[in-house]
Amino acid sequence: MLDINIIREKPEWVKEQIAKRNDSAPIDEILAADTRRREILQEVEELRRQRNESSKQIGRWMGSMKKMQGQLKKAKAAGEDIADLQTQVAELQAEAEKAKNDTRAIGDKITALDEELRRVEADLHEHMRWVPNLPHESTPVGPDEEHNVWHEPQGAPEPQFDFDPKPHWDLGPALDIIDFERGVKLSGSRFYLLKGMGARLQRALIRFMLDFHTDKHGCTEIYPPFIVRSHCFEAAGQLPKFFDNIYRDAEEDFMLLGTAEIALTNVHRDEILDEAQLPIKYVAYTPCFRREKMSAGKDVRGIKRGHQFDKVEMYQFVHPDKSYEAIEELKQNAIDICDALGFRYRVVDLCTGDIGFSMTKTYDIEIWAAGCQEWLEVSSISNAETFQARRANIKFRPEEGGKAQFVHTLNASGLALPRVMIGIIENYQQADGSIVVPEVLRPYMNGIEVIR
């Protein structure tokens, strides 16, 4: 969530930054609700002061009246003239009664304002949920993906063949390692089965990438629940904007992960960490579930874009001063996997109109797939700065003391499995339709060198 102080101080600048994302947000509504909220708080504070003062005055009057009633009793017993005392007691009673009525009226006003405050704060929170993060100054400005910045390819040379390479949707069924028809029979379009060596290859990739990130990149492995509560999605910035893309339980507040990022964001929810704990580096494997409503008609062939896929995800909680060093580190971690698997890859700087809702800066990494002749995204590396931490209330306590601060959070695919599978199947194919297993995966494949 964006810091509301930025909206208060620079509303027009915030609008300009959001416009760079080719997006909009209810900034004017936020300012109006925020102004009314502060007005109500001031009114309630003044009314409570008045009520306290009135209560004290009533106490003083009641004390004086009790004292006069004692004098009245004594004077009456002595046969003295009590008319003046009776008048004074009556006047005190009237003043006390009026003060009580006024105090009750003040209480009713406070109750009404408290109710309005709840409504205003609910409206303010709802408006704030729709405000995206602001792009970092280093993010290229542009309205859509056509304005991304593609860097020169790196890594292994582009695969060369003395035959026409086939796409994975032909190779997979021919080797009986991908079964599209039975996947559709089980679950419908955009589902498939991995069989035999196909399933083993995917399992090998998951194990290899988890080991690589834990052994070489210092990550702690997490095995999270694959079903989490909706507040976890909100903290990660998935709700409310992407509600229609989420698979969810019809009866209970459960949602299927669209990425491990959602679960990892919430591991330290509502915690104050010690600065010495930072950075915290996690890696997790999860299946991911997405309705893909926003990609209807795209990439329908093969396994490029399905409703269910596997992914290894890296996530970091870092000191605010270190997050732009961390995004470069995460980018390199993903590149290390591409290099280890022998891929030709390129880095893409996403423009302001293409970065995710929660992110300030994002790199994509794409690998070349020789069969379908495409660059395929296998990793997205992003910095959310404090956006997710504010939503999840994750802070750290500075070593030198002082007020707790929000951490910065970052995430990176390390990598996404379907397209890595495509890269291996297509780039390592041979003329007879077999697939050479990359050397780094052979220990995880029980020494198998070729899938035939």
C-alpha cells in the first residue's frame, strides 16, 4: 500500500506517476476521505474534552448540592428560614440536570461521529487498495509492453541444427512425455499431463533449482501451504485488482496460490524484525493456479500458458537502503540457473505500463526456444519497496534505535517450470526426436542422459 503521506503532500505528482503506468487511482476520493477523517478526529477530540469538563462540573455541582442539602436539613431542624437554601438547591439541581442532558447530547454526537469515522475509514481503505505502487525513476516510461527495453542476448550460443527443429507440442506427445488430450479430458482446456520422463524431468528441475538457490545463493527453503486466506492475497497486492483471476473456495475464505510470492510475503506478517536479521532470503516451490482470464486467446498451443503450473520462487526481506542492490542480486540468481541449463537468454527492463501492480521496478528474463522460435519469459524479478510490507505490516527495528521502519520486499522467479521445460525439450532435441538431458540435471534423473 502506498504511504498516504505521499498522497497528502504531492497528490498531483502521484497522479502523474500513476499515469506513467497507464493506470488510474481514486486520488481525489482518498484526499476527501482523509480530510474528513482528520476533521472527525478533531471534532471527537474536542467533544470528548467538553464531555470531560462537563462531567467534572457535574461532580462539583453534585458536591455543592449535597453540602447544601445538609445545611438545609440542619436549618429545618432548628426551625430557621430555609427558603433561600431551597432556592439555591433547586438552582443547583437544575444546572446539574442541564449539564447531564448536555453531556448525554455530547455523547450522542461522539457516537454518531464514531460511526461516520468507521464508514470514512472503510472508504479510505478501499480507495487505497486500488492505488498501485509508483514506478522507480530507473523504470523506462511507456504505456505498454511494446515500450519495454530488450537487452542483447547472452549465455549459450543459439542452438544450431542440421534439421528443422520441432516445437514441444510435437516432440512431447511423440516421446509420450506430454499428453494434451488426457489433460483436457481431466480438467479442460489449458491443462495437460506430464508422463514418465516428462514428469521426472520436471521433478528434476524443481529439485535442481531448490538445491542451487539454497546451496549457492544462501536461501532458506520454505514449503508453504498452497491455499491461503484472502488477506494474504491483499497483502501481496493481488486483491482487489486481480480477484477475477484467482481460484477460490466457494464457501470459505480460501484461495489457491497464483505464485509462492503471496505466501512468502505473509511469512512475517505483523512482525517487527531485528535489523540484524536482514536480509532474509527465502526460496519455495509451489504449484501455481491462475484463471488466465486476462490472457484469453494468447499462447494457446502447448504448455506455455496454463491454469496450473509449477514454479520455484525467490523472495527477500531487506533493509530499504539495500533493495536496489538486492534486485540486481536476484536477477543474477535467475541468470545463474539459465547459464547452468545452457540457455540463450536476454534481460528485459519492463516499462512503467507493464510492471506489476505492487512493483516499482521489474526485470524479465526470457530464454530462446528453438522449436517454437520464440523468446519465452522464465523469470520476473521485482522490487515492491514498502508497498507489500505496509499491507502486511512488516517492520524492522533499527540497530541504533528509533522508530520501527517498514522493510522492502522483492521477489523473483527462479525459474517458472513450463517454459524451462519447453526450453530443454526444444533446444536439446536431436534429429531422431530424442532429447538430451542437460548435464546438471543428470544426477537428478538417475544418470539418464537422453530421453528417447
